Amino acid sequence: MDGNTVIIYLACLIVLFIIGRVFYVPLKHILKLLLNTVLGGFLIYIVNIIGSSYNFHIGLNYVTAIFTGLLGVPRGRCFNNY
């Protein structure tokens, strides 16, 4: 390998590292929102199963699942990390 090839490989690695660092934080937030949305949809589904005997229903669609994912799932005081 000549010197130019080594310099090109190092430059490509540095560019990939910089691109990875730039997109890491937004990707982490997107994945957290996606996980919260899935958990929110699952919680609404469980509430609908339990609430059917009490004539209680929450519409389960993309909007309510994303809304629950954005706001988070409500928790009691015993689940807070203090």
C-alpha cells in the first residue's frame, strides 16, 4: 500500500466517525420514542382488555399510541427513581 491509500482510508474513517457522532444522539431519541410508543400501545391494549368488563374503552390507533409515547406512561410514586 502506498501512502495515498493509507491517507484516504484514514480520512474515510474520520468522516465515518464524525457522521456517526452527529447522528447518534437523534437516533437515540428516535429509538426511545419508538419504544415508548410500542409500550404505550401495549398498555392501551391491556387497559381495553381489563376495561371491557367495566364498559371502558380507549381507541387504539397510531395517534393514541404516539401520544402515549410522547407523554410517557403514567406511573405511581413507588416506581419513581429518587
